[in-house]
Amino acid sequence: GQSLEQPSEVTAVEGAIVQINCTYQTSGFYGLSWYQQHDGGAPTFLSYNGLDGLEETGRFSSFLSRSDSYGYLLLQELQMKDSASYFCAVAGFQKLVFGTGTRLLVSP
Amino acid sequence: SAVISQKPSRDICQRGTSLTIQCQVDSQVTMMFWYRQQPGQSLTLIATANQGSEATYESGFVIDKFPISRPNLTFSTLTVSNMSPEDSSIYLCSVVDRGRDEQYFGPGTRLTVT
């Protein structure tokens, strides 16, 4: 089977840095993606790691270690608008399997 | 990026009835995906819809309950049949941009079954 585990909730203050971890067990692994979803909205793509290492996109970075079946999303200079749910997702053959999701609450 | 629209955006239905959800994409895509997301939960893949062939269903989902049509490369429908309150959920369609390893989602259809 496939499973992706994330912390259920993370809290932080504006301007801080937060890391959301994702551990996975899956077959047919091609890469790890991250999606953001605001309440009532559709998921939107944040980043993709096909190879080990760090990918940086503005305030967001994502890391993958295939040998550890582990990745994380790093959010810097947190803003109130970053309050949302964040999902890791394993890209397998012709489909995407989503993790359990992490609700991020950013306070002033 | 792909722009996806869904109809209806929401509906309230009685148990035992069926609802067909439409998904329209602004470009031609090979595969379209249907997901279900229950309140406060993650996204669960229902099936993958390929044009010209039968949909591929994930474990726990069957064609009799969730028939899918894919008449062309820009359109798909998902029917939720013989609904029960347990089918209350958000249903999302999605397409993938292989060149960018990104998946795009429609705005979702919020279904409530009473």
C-alpha cells in the first residue's frame, strides 16, 4: 500500500520559519510534490522534487531524501495569508497520491 | 497552466438519487483525474479518466457507483449514483502538466446528501 504521513497541525507567528515534514511509503515513486489549499479553495501547486536535495521558490523551499523516504516544505518569512492546509503528494506512475495534510495557523 | 471549470459548484441532493458533475478544461489533456475530499480530510483519488478508454478506478471505488465519461480531450463527467449521506463531500477534477510536473485542480463541487 501507499501512505504519506504529515503532522496534523503546525502553528507559528508572522515572520517566522516553519518546516512541514512528510514521510512516505510507496511504490513507483517518481517525485514528491507540495500543494497548498486555503479553506474553500482548490489545491494549488507549490513545488516538486524529482531528485534529492533542495528546491527553492521564493519564500518556499522543498527538500527530498529518497533514501530516507522523507521530504519537507520550508516556509520562510511567514505571512498571515500562508494560513492554509499543506499536502505532500507522491507522484507515481500516472497518478498522484496525497498525504494526510498539515493545517498551518499563522498568528500575528 | 490549465484552467478548469466544474458544474455544478454545489448541490444538495436526496438519498437514492444521482448527480452528474461536469469538468471542462481549456486545453486538450490526455488524462483527467477525479478526487474526493471529505471535510477536513485529504484528497482521495477516485479514478483516472482517459479519452477513448474506460476509466481506471482506485481501490474502494467502483464503476457502478461512480461512472465516468470522457468523450473528448477537454471534457469529463463523474456521476455519483444512488447517493447516501456518506457521499457528502467535495469532488474535484484535475489534470496534469507533465512538462512541469504540476497538477491543476478545478474549483470543486460541494455535494450534500440529505
